[in-house]
Amino acid sequence: MTAATSLITLIALPFLGSVIAAFLPSNARNREAWVAGALALGALAIVISLHSAVADGGVVRLQLPWVPLLGLEFSLRMDGFAWMFALLITGIGFLVVLYARYYMSPEDPVPRFFSFLLAFMGAMLGVVLSGNLIQLAFFWELTSLFSFLLIGYWHHTGAARDGARMALIITGTGGLALLGGILVLGHIVGSYELDVVLAAGDAIRAHPLYLPALLLILLGAFTKSAQFPFQFWLPDAMAAPTPVSAYLHSATMVKAGVFLLARLWPVLSGTQEWFWLVTAAGLSTLVLGAYLAMFQQDLKGLLAYSTISHLGLITLLLGMNTPIAAVAGIFHIMNHATFKASLFMAAGIIDHETGTRDMRRLRGLRKALPITATLAIVASAAMAGVPLMNGFLSKEMFYTEALHTTTPFPLLGELLTYAAVVWGIFSVIYSLRFIHGVFFGPPADDLPREPHEPPRWMRFPIELLVLACLLVGVIPGRTIEPYLHTAVQGVLGEATPEYSLAVWHGFTLPLMMSLGAMFGGIALYATLRRFLLNRVDGPPLVRLVGRRIFERTLVFLSWRLARPLEARLFTWRLQRQLLIMVVVTLLVATAVLWGTDFSLPPIDWSAISPGLALVWLAGMACAIGAAYMAKFHRLAALILLGGAGLATCVTFVWFSAPDLALTQLMVEIATTVLLLLGLRWLPRRIKDARSTVRERSRRLRDLVIACVAGGGLGGLAFLVMTRPLPDSIARFFVERAYSEGGGTNIVNVILVDFRGFDTFGEITVLGIVALTVYALLRRFRPAPESIQRPKQQRLAAAHDDAHAARPRGDSIPQHMLVPSVIMRLMFPAAGALAIYLFLRGHNMPGGGFVGGLTLAIAIILQYMTGGTRWFEARWRINAVRWIALGLLCAAATGLGSWLFGHPFLTSHTRYIEIPLLGALPFASALLFDVGVFLLVVGATALLLLALAHQSIRSHRGQGVPAPTVSRKEKS
Amino acid sequence: MTHLPILPVILPGLAGIILLLLTYASVSLRRALNLIATALMVVLGIVLVGVTVDNGYQVYELGNWPSPFGIVLVLDRLSAFMVLLTALVAFCSLLFAVQGFDERGKNFHPLFQLQLMGLSIAFLTGDIFNLFVAFEVLLIASYGLLLHGGGRQRVRAGLHYVIINLVGSSLFLLAVGLIYGVTGTLNMADLAVRAGDVAPTDLPLLRTGALLLFLVFAVKGALVPLYFWLPGAYSTAGAPVAALFAIMTKVGAYAIVRIYFLVFGGTAVVAPIESLLLPAALITLTLGMVGVMITPNLKRLVSYMVIGSMGTLLIAVGLFNEASLSAGLYYLAHGTVVVSALFLLAGLISQQRGRARDHLTPAQAVAQPGLLGVLFFALAVAAIGLPPLSGFLGKVSILASATDSEAIGWVWAVVLVTSVFTLVGFSRAGSVLFWKTSGAPSEPVKATTGHIVPIVGLLGLMVVMTIWGQAVLEFTDAAAAQLADRDAYIEAVMNTPRALEAQALELTMEETP
């Protein structure tokens, strides 16, 4: 296996394992652990095998094209630094898997656990091995997602849910900021490839966009590494199962932030901005975390705040702008990972064995858990920075740097030194609490469970890690030095400074500080022990508000603010929606026309015929009246609407547009009648006599807006119609209608030929409208007050009842006898008229639409005068089929032209010799028009049927026979 | 003579008519026919995309009337892309619908196909009035589909939907009238020519027409402040219908691209829109995602997601440059697919939660927590724009394409901050739906494989779009380049063989009086 293929295997293994684990049965705790452990071990082996390739500043690369257009390669890159991280991730990952095998209870859904854990491991490896910054952000967000799932693993508890969500929101947000920062960086450099970016440090630092890029990237790093003021998510993430905490808070997740800081150290550091921002965040986190850790009563809480504090230390070291401090930072990353992982595992064992993590209840565990106690004591000593432990070495380096740092403000240097010592004291105190408080003293007798040593292999990971702490602490030169050197070279390259990891430097000032902090810590612990033990959970003096603000904000957003805001931003009210629409239209139109110098053309009042003017006045009055009456007097409004329509109709006639007039007339008739039939089912609206001032002013506002909008519309129409005609495509239609379209009625030729495709679409619309109305009315249940029969029918029924000789339901047909006979006689004539109008359409006013409407109106009249049952007993129109056939006819005509090699809807005209009649012009468009005809009849009939069947349905079961016409026999 | 450009219209049209004729035939026959027709539509979409990869335009002159006098259909990369996307989303939602939803009312199958026909016409037509007709077809068909299944909520939301959109249609007609009155043409390419040399005195009028038309598209595309109709309509529609509707808002965006990027692009007409679109899109994105964050209902959450993703898409369009348009098209596909899948999933979740339905309140656990949970998680990840799904690439490409714009600060800030809003919204929804549960369901309602397959299919599409992101982006790049080249479009549409013939005839007629 070449180094490059090793890299991709390394990334793929955990994800593969994640998928496998997800599909294992939920009770197979051992099998899952085996799979996960084997894969983690395999990954670890690969990492170890790659050491030689990166040992002397070497870099292993693998590039696969992914989306080059975005500057995105799938690019893996391992240098010494990435190698070190990969080692931590896989190594501690393996130990955590082993530990979790014993820790997790058989009742827990273990496949999910191992699946998430391995996926998280893969994502983390992706972060450290990415050779492309966008890809890094990609994996970065994946770690946020999988950590969310891991923290929320025990989602039946509220703490886990809230902790997981908070972690996701904080770190996910940081990830988005990071993405922004990376995009800026890419914009500066011109590439997202890490190699290119790392080589462009000077250009980046000098660029005007440096600061925004830095801020965004730091936001990403600080949120992930729980730096002040984003530290609050980390303690809540302790709701996760302990193996998860051990993994997330030692070697992975939170280390991603400092990883990024170190990764980009060569290009971003060295400026004042970097120094101030990073040092400030690191320093405040360092002190704050340690301070808060002292006051925790929960073992894991203590470790969580200690983690925050140590991350602050690493951040601080990276912020100091000196290579040697960076070395210390990198060194501390490794040290912290080892001792913190082991401490979390030890805390887990204590929790597992005693059933509690509360330090107020735990004491004297040394007796029950001797081995675990020893291990935890050693690890805590490393955390406190006791000599001969690995933590001591990096702490010494920190102290040295704190003393030597050069800042523009000498005061700051001093502050740093004092802060370092104070931090040392706090660390000693909380480490002592862990050691002395938990393991020493008289054994507790009120524990939920009787503690025993855990299984051999559950302890093994801790043993291994503690051994590492010791070996590194005692003989750093033999153990860690070459590896640290590899890692440091990966970051600093040629700028790698001289440094020494010796345990003994002589009696130096840093050593004095260390010893001072240690004894100070012990003394203070002795004094404060009782005070600390008897407190409630949480620190005095400092009350952290970050988390509170976060929670309050969420609650506020999702409860308090949500409803009013949603109602306001996304109103349900139609009236408001329409108002906004009209106002926006008005504003937009006004904005465009504002300031442009053109006015309405002068109106020649004398040219207006008084007759037409009168018609228009009447039409306008009708329209306004219809709007005025619409709310409470629907019938009146409808009649007035008909008046307005008629005025339009007359106007068309006036300006010699008989086709339009005819169509308009037919449409007016059909719609008015259908609406009238529908009106019967609407509930009555009661006018409220009292109208408030507010209501009246609202109506006035609406009136004004309506007038302005209508006036504007009229003005625009007038403007367009009075300007000279442009050279338009209409000329073509006029010229070719007869010569090529075969018809002298240009309107009809346009409809069925020039723009037949539009007509095809519009008849489809008509058909769908009818289908939809039918479907809608089929489910319509009228208001109770509308169900009662109309007054006339009730009177007739009463009349029938009063006369014993008259069967009930006899009167109505008699009343309707004369009109129904006339209509029946008229029906053939109306049908003939329809066909006539249809046939002549190509040359004279008429056509399929008008013809269809004529026939439809004839049918409506039959229904109205004869009654639904009477008519349907004779002719049951399958209206849906008419619609379908109409569409089919139109479409088939269009497709027919394919046979002749012409596009869809190409028409053909020729004279056809018909016996008796002679040569007649025939256009294939006529067939298309047949489709229109059929569809219009079908659609109108379907609307009619919907209404007619409504009245039959509603009266059924009322004990009153519907107005059936049993006249047939009598007449 | 190739009839390729009209096939996407003919196929669903005929299928719709036949399904209408078969109203009383057996359910399985109608389902099979519809599925076959929609599957063919997918194949056709792939063919169209394949054809347009290398070729320029295919112009189809309906009725054999020469352009610009008759109606033309113009097949280019953008229209092929849209047709394919429509077909894919339609196929998935149909698969879901045939699990029983289609039988909850009449006419589902014909309406479904006619809706597809309307969409195809909208994407292919090169005629502005024909675009109006297409809008009518899809509006009415969608209204019918929206009401499918019945219920008080649906009827009410449907009424609002249809009224608002009919007002929009009137506005459309008015705008087309204005534009025709000034330019004397309806053909888009001809319009492009004439808009280029419109007299200064006519400019305000033409601009008014163009702006009114823009408002219509803004209504369709749910641009602020004309998005009100959307949450009600989408959240009450049946799951597969809402899933299909995901493409409907995109028609508005498509039309904006077609008319203002291509037809009026670069002319003085488009200036007011150039200054209007970006701010409106930024506000739309913000408000949409605020909605996602605060709403107490899953389906409404997804509806707000639709608004938000329209905002993102229109930001890309509103930057008015080729690179961002390409990024926008990629995001368009992603946004449509993810929202579709979310609507389907929301339907399933709502079914399994008893009386709580899709309200984000603690309730009984869903019957299939693992399956639905994984799907929800994956879709939420995609919707927020987190890796590893296509939302991440979409967002990255839009952000990267904004680097040369003056508005980069705004664009970046809004896109990134609103991502946080969605993160908050989805994590809240997910933890309430899947984690904050009280007990197992009393009568478990389980989703069938047929319900799950379409959701997984849509997820698969996003995976494909991520892994083969390069190929997709190459295509959208090419589509954007084609849209940026107005002259080629005009040349292709105005100088078809038939049109040249007609021009020659015109000349000879002028010479021989």
C-alpha cells in the first residue's frame, strides 16, 4: 500500500465501520465492539505505518478531482502535525471503543452508539487530514453533527437533548463562520489548497480582508474549542455517555479548534490582531475555566471546566506569536489528550461502580477501587502539573514563555505571569479535590451501589494512558521528543526553534513559580476544603451569563416572540395580503414613472359620442355598485356585474369587434346564470349596524387605494391605446389570415391557427376549472340555513298538501309548464344555431368557443325549466368525457400535422368537393375548433351538473320529493 | 424535422387526456399509466439535457408559422434542466401518491399530468403570452391538486391561493398588454431586439410593463412582500402535492431569469429590477428562515424553508452575473429536491404522531423512529446547507460567486446568519419530534416501502449532486453562459429557416409593388 492509498483507507475505514455497525442487530454488544475496535485499531496501525513518511518534514498527499470549478479537490494531506492528531484520534479512539464495550449497558441501543462514534472519528480524521480548506470546513461541520448525535444519545433525558442542541447550535454556527472565513482566505490567496494557502502568509497578513477573515476563522475555532465567551456549551455536553465525553473532550471535537489555530498559525499569526484576540480569549478562558472547575460538585463537571481551562492554555500559547510558545501549545495538546482521556474514563468507572458522580457523596474510594484510584491519582497529578508528569513539562514551557513574552505593554506581560501562577494554584486545587476528596477519607456508606474494581479490560485504556503520562514526564527525550519534533515541523517548518524537553533545567524562575503554585494550591485547598464541599453546585462571585442568554433567547424566540411574529410576518388574512399586493404594485409603478416627463395625451372631448359615453357611465356605475353591494347583497351585486359586462359588450360592438362582443355576451349569460344558481347555497350575511371608527377609516383607506389603483390602470391603458401603433406582428396576421390561414375572420384564425397553441392551453384551463369546481362542490355541505327549500317550492308543496286530490310535487311542473314547453321546442333551434355559429367561425363571427357556449346555454335552460331529473332521464351528459374528447380532438388535430412532417398544430386548407354543395373551403383548423366546441360544452355542463346535483343531494332525505317533473305522462 | 422540444408538452398532455377518459377505469390501470408517463418524462428530461449539452438552441415553430409571428418553443440548457428537475421531483411525489393518497378525491391523475404539461410549457415557451397561458394551466391544475383530499383547512388555504394568483394573472395580462403596446411583439427574442432599441420616450412605459410582470413572477416565486399565500397553501396541501409544488415556486425564479437575465438583460429596461431584486431576495431569505426558526408546525416550517430557499436562489440571480447564476441554478435543483423530500417526510411523520400531527409539541413517538429519524436528520442537514449533501456545495458556490459583487458583505452575512436560523429551527423540530416523546404509539401507523423509496430517491439525487458536483456545475455553467449570450439567442430564434424564408418573401413583396 502506498502512502497515498493508506491515507484514503484511513479516512474510509471509520465511515465503513459506521455503516456496518448501524446495520448490526441491537443486542450484539460484543460484535459491534469488535467491529468498531478492529477498525479503529486498523486505522491506528495505518497511522503508525505512515510515520516514516512524515518524520522529517515529509508530506503525504492524495488529490482526487471533485469540483474543480469551485476550486474543490478531494485533497488529503498528512504532515507531521496532522500525523500527531491522527495518532491521537485513532489511538484514543481505539481505547474509547474498548472502554465503551464495558461501560455501555446492554439495554442501550449500542449499534447506534458505535455507528455514531466511528462516523465521528472519520469526520475528525477528515478535519485533520484535509488538504483543502473547504473540505476542512466540510468535515468540521460533520464533527458538529455527529457530536450532536453522540451527546444526545440518551435523548430520553432533557439534559441530553438540551446539551446536544446547544452544542450543535454553537459549534455549527462557528462552523458557518469558519466557512465564511475560509472563503475570504481563498479569495485572498486564489486557492483553497492548504499548501498554497500556507505558502501565502505574507500576502494574507497584508491584505485588507485579513481582519474579517481572521475574525470569522477565530469564531469557528473559539466556538469549537469552547473559548470564552462560547465556553458554556461544553459542560452541558457532559450529558453524553462518559466514553463520548472522554473522546470528545480530550483528543477530538474541542481539539479541532486549537488544531485549526495551529494549522493556520504560520499564515495568520504574527500580527497585533492575532495577538490581542487569541491571547485575550485564551487568557480569560484559562483563568475562568480553572476558577469554575474548583466549584463543581459533579466529577464530570470538574473535568469539563478543567478541559476548558486547558484549552485556554493552548490557545494562549498559540496566541503569543512566538514559535517556542507554539511548540509548547502543540506539546500540551498531546499531554492534555492523554491525561484528560484517562481522567474521564476514571470518572466513568467511579460513576459506573458507585452510581453517583457527586463529590459531596464520594469519599474513601481508595479502599474499594485501589487500582483505579492509583491511576486517577497519577492522571490528576499530570493535570495539576506535578513534576515527573507530562503536564509538568508543558506547564514549565508555558511559565517560561509567560516570563519572556514581549508585548507592547509591559503591564500585560506581568499580568500574564500572575495569571499563570493563579491558574497553577487553581489547577492544583481542583486536582486535589478529585484526588483527595474522592479517594481519601473514610469510605462513604450511603452510595447507591457497592463499588468494586471494574473488569480488567475496562481499566486497561486508563492504564495505558497513565503509563504514557508517566513515561513522557520522566524520560521525555526518549519517548516523545522525536514525535513532537515531527509535529512541530509540520506546523512551523523551517521556523522550528531550538527547544529542550529536559525535566531538570536547574533552579529557574519557572520552577519557582511551579513550586509556589503547588504549595499555594495545597495550602488553599486545605483551608477551603469544607467550604468547597458544602456548597451547592456552581461558583461564587462569577455568575456566567452566556448559557442563560442562550437559553433565554431560544425560549423567547420559540415561544414568546414566535406567535405574534409569525402572525405579523406571515399573515393568514386574505384581505391584508391583497392590500399589500395592490399597494406594492402601485408603489412600484409609481416609482418607475415618477420623474419621467410624459403626460397623458390630450383628450378630444368632442370626438366622444354621447351614446357611448352614456353606456360607459352606466357600466361604471354598475361596476362601482357591484363592488359596493358585494358584501351584503350578492344578488344585487351580481346583477350589477352583468350590467358592467353588457357595457363592455356594447363597447365591442361600437368599435366593430363583433367576435369579441358575441363571445362576451355568451360568457356573460353563462356565468351570470351559473353564479345565480350557486348563490342560492351561500349563507346569508347579516350586516352589523354598528360600525366603529376604525372600521370606517379602514374602508375609506381601501376606497382610496382602489380609486388610485383603478385610475392608474385606466391611465396606463389609455396611454397605451392612444399612442401610435408600433410596427407589430399584427400586420402579419392581417396579411396571411386568408392566404395561408384559409379564413377571413382574423380573430378566429388567430385563435385556432396562428396562436392555436395558446387556445389549446386555455381550453385545458377551462376543462380543469370545471373538473375542480365539480370536485369541490361534490364535498360541499351547505350552511344549515341554506338547506331549506326556497319559499316558492315550499308554497307549492303546501298547496299540494292542502288539496287531497293533488299528489305532492305536482304544482311546480304545472307552474313551469309554459316555459319548459317553449324551451323544449327551442332546443333543436338553439342546437342548430350553435352549429351554425361554429361552422361559420372561420370566416365570420362565431367559432368553436361561441358555438359551444350557445349549446351549453341551451342545455342550461333545459335544466332550469324542465328540472334536473327530467332532463337527465333523457340525456345524461357525461361532461367529463366531453371535456376529455374535446382536448383529445384538439391535440390529435395538432399531432396530425406530424404525419405530414410539419410541426404540431400546423393547419392545412383546401377546397373539398362535396356532392350537392359543391366546392367548399375546408381548414384542418376546423377539427381543432371541434375540440374547442366539445370542451366548452363539456366544461359548462359540468359546472351546471355540479350545481344541479347539489340541489338534489341537499333535499334528499328531507321527506320532500325533489321537484321532479312527472309531467311527462300528463302533457 | 425534430419534434423534441414539444415532446415534454405532448407527453403529459396526452397522458392527462387519456387519464381523464379513464376516470372510471380501475385504480391500478390509472396508476400504472401515470407512472409510466412520468417515468417517460424523466427519460425525456435526460434526453433533453443530453441534447442541449453540446448543441445551442432548438427552436420549434408551432403551426409552422415563422418566428416571431407564431408561437415558438425554445429548447435550451436552462429549459432542459428545468424539465428534467420537474420530472424527477414529479416521479418521486407520484410514487408517494400512489400509496393511497391519489384515491382520496377525484381526478388526481389527470390533474397531475396536466400540471406537468403546464410546467413544461412554462419552461419551453419563447412567447410571453404563451407564458401567461402556461401560468394559467399550472395555476388551475395546482389549485385542483391543492384541494385534493378535501378538508376545511385546504379549502380555505386554496381559496387564498387561487385568489392571490388570479390577481397575479390579471397583472400578467396587463403587463403583457403594456409590453405589446410599446414593442408590438410577444416573441421573447423579438422583444429582446426591440427592447434594445426602444425610444427613450417609450422607456418608462416599457419599464412599467416589465416591472408589473416582475411582480407577477415575484408572487409566483414568493418574493418578499408577496409570499403570503405560500405557507398556507403548501402546508395544507397533501404531502405529495406539496412535494410537487416545490417546483412551482421555481417557475417564478425561472421566469425572472428568462425575462430579466436573457430577454431584457443588459438593456435599460431592466435597471429598476437590478436594483430591486437583490435587496428583496435578502429580505426574503431572512424572513423565510426566521419563519423556520419560530414556527410551531413542521409543515409550515418546510413551507418557510421554501421561501428561504427562494431567497437564496434569487440572491444568486439578483447578483446578475454569470457565475452566480450558475451557482443559483445548482442551488435551485438542490432546493427543490430537498424541500420535496421534506414535504413527503413531514407527511409520514404527521401520520404517525396521532393527534399531535405535525405540531411541534411533545407527543407519542413515531412508529418508525429509526427510519424517519435518519431521514429527517439527513434532510435537515441538506436543508441547512451542512455537509455532506448538496446544500453545502450550493451555498459555497453562491458565496464564492458573490466575491466580486459590491454587496458581498450583505450576501455573506445574510446567507451565513440565516443558516444559523435554520440550524436552530431544524434542531428544535428534530429534538421535539424524535426525542421529546411520551410513550409508544397506541396504534402504530407504519409507512410502507413505497412511501420511503421516493424520499430515499430524492436523498440519492442530492448525493449524486454532491459527488458529481463537477458535472452538474459544468452544466449549469454552460446554461448560464448560454443565458448570458443574448445575441446567440436572438440569432437562433429570429433566423430560423422559416423566418428567413418569410423575411425573403417580405423583401420581394416590397420590391414588386
